[in-house]
Amino acid sequence: MGLAFPLLVLFLAVIFSLCILIFAGVIYFELSNSQIPPGVACPGKLRIIHAIMIGIAVLGRIFHNLGLCNQLGFIRYVREQLMVKKLGEDPKLFIKDHQFEKVPVRVYQPRSPSAGGRKGVMFLHGGGWMFGSIDTYDILCRYISKETETVVVSVGYRLTPEHRYPAGFEDCLNATVHFLETAQEYGVDPSSVIIAGDSAGGNLTAAVCQSLVNKTNLPKPLAQVLIYPAVQMIDFDLPSYQQNRAVPILYRERAVFYMLNYICDDLNVLEEMLDGDHIPVETKMKYRKWLSAENIPDEFKARGYKPRIMSSQTEEVIEEVKNVLEATCSPLLAEDSVIHLQPKAYILTCEFDVLRDDGLLYKKRLESNGVPVTWYHVQDGFHGIVSFFDNGSLSFPSGKLAVDSITSYIKNA
């Protein structure tokens, strides 16, 4: 008994020292690797959020190495605990979990009476195809449903790396088809369904809308809402990728890692993807008319841009990641015949986001094919800002304005 107490004190001291070292490491990493350009919304809050995310990842790696848990599982669990508020019942909404074609969904229905069929919103969450869930987007989906008086369906599609492409896309497509077929059961006009998503969810939204073109037996979506979408996996040297390569919370390298992890088992080709060596030169030239910095307005190059010289390719790498050329991975590459038939769109971009130019390029493609586009640019925004529209002391006014812009579009679509 006399020895147990000193050992316990020693153990606690070691744990405390470890926590201090982790904290110091987080601060060092944050200061030495991130860039917070002038003009970013609430830079202090952004640094805090980024430091928390890094700290979670570091702790997850330590616990993983100690054999205590899986790092990815730990990160998902902690993020859920930090981001999910147990709100319970809502006096303005009926909220119920369902299965659409074996895909988990959560349906938000306004309690107020409606004279006719309501609008419906299929919401496909972001998170790099690896994170995010129905629960983490519960606050946002409740807000959208209440503010717009629409029926919102939040889709819990399968995540990578457990389920790689096309699993997540197929879940979103199947759930959407099911809702279009059964919309009236939820008080929704089948011709008034809007498909929406942020980040990876924006990618899935664009891909689903394109895939519905061939399903002529279904009502056409009323509109699509693309919130800082990733619409191509080809060029990672666009102006926004260069300018915002180290801006939290989505670094250039991390964005490409998420894409690679979505489509491929071999993560060793990350550097080749970053360098653009995963696409044949002739293919790059084929898509140059759609995917080129020349299509980005000059004002978005003011913070710096240097065209990249094409380098060599490796056949093995090209074969390994060939899925990136499929329109269901890179919706920007769809043929004009498909783009021309897309529903009208709302596209939100953020100035300090590596995916900014993806949104600008897709905007141009849609408009060039006669598709009406409403564009909202968050001048001081960073990737993910919409998720912090109602986050207590770590809320961002720009995020709230962005969400209100989205709900306004949905109400008036």
C-alpha cells in the first residue's frame, strides 16, 4: 500500500507531462505550418478550432500507437462529442430516423400545416467522405427545415476507408431516388426537391444531379445547392490551391489525401497526385477548356498564382487512380449534354478555401450551358465556415450570413 500511492502519483505526473507536451506540440505545429492570411474571418477563433482538431488527431495517434484504440475511430468519436448537441424534440419539427433503400436517413418535417406539397431538401453532408454524420449536421438541418418550412432529409451514407468509392455516391443516389419516388408520403411535392451538400457532400450533390439525368421516369430536381464543393480531382495547382495551401481548416495536401482515400486503397501515390502526375498529358489537354486557371477571373489571382509546368506521368499511378476521370468523382468533367440538363444551382465559395476555384469553374460550366446559377462568395470565409454558424463562442458571423443566404435561396427557388 505504501508503494502504490507514489506509483500512482508518478503515473499521473507522466500523464500530465504528456498532455503538456502534446499541447506544446499542437501550438508549435499550428504556428509553424498554418497560414492565416489578412482578411480571414475571426483569425483567433480559427486558430483555436484548428489547434483543437490537430490536438484530437495527435491524441488519436498516441492512443493508436499504444494499442488503446483506432486513430480514425477516436477522431470520429471525439468530433461527434464536440459537435453534437443533444437537442431532443423540437416544438416546430417532427424528427424521425428512417432507412431509404437500406441507407440511414433522418427526416425533418415542419409541424405547421401546409396548404399544398412542401419543398424537400436532400442534404448530403461533408467531411472528406471520411467524417461527418447525420448527428453532426443535425443543428444545420433543423435550422434549414425551420427557416424554409421544407422537409429535410439528411443522408447517412457510408464512409471511407471502410467503404470506398462508389459506396458513398451509390448510397446518396439510391436514397435520393427513393425520396423522389415517395416524396408525397412526407407531404412533399416531387417536383420541388432540392439536393444540397457541403464540401464532399457538394461533390456528391453534383454527381447525383448528373446521374438523375438518365432517370427519365423520375421528377427532375428543382435545384442544387453546392456549398464549397469539390468537383474535380485533376488539378491541384489552381490559384486557390496555391494561395490557400496552408489555410486552416483544409490544407491542400489534406484535401488531396481525402480524395485519394475516397477512390483508392494505395495512399502512397499522394505525392504524384499533388504534382499532377496521375493524369496523362493528352487527357489534361482534353479537359483544358473546362479545367484551367484561364477560366478563373483575374481578381482571384491577385493573391498570387504561378502556372505549373506539366511533368512526367507513371502508368502505374494513372491506372491506380483512373476513377478520378469518372464524372461521378469529378462532376466538372461531365459532357455538355449532361451539364446542359442540370437543375438551376446555388454555389457558395469562400475566398480562403483551397476548393474556391472548383466552385468557380463549375459555375462557369453551368452558365456556359445555359443553367442559371446564383453565386454567393464569402469574402472572409474559409473551408467549413458554414458548420460554425451556430457554435457558441466559436461561431462566425460570416457563417451565419452564409447559412441565411442558403435558406433564402431554398425558400425562393
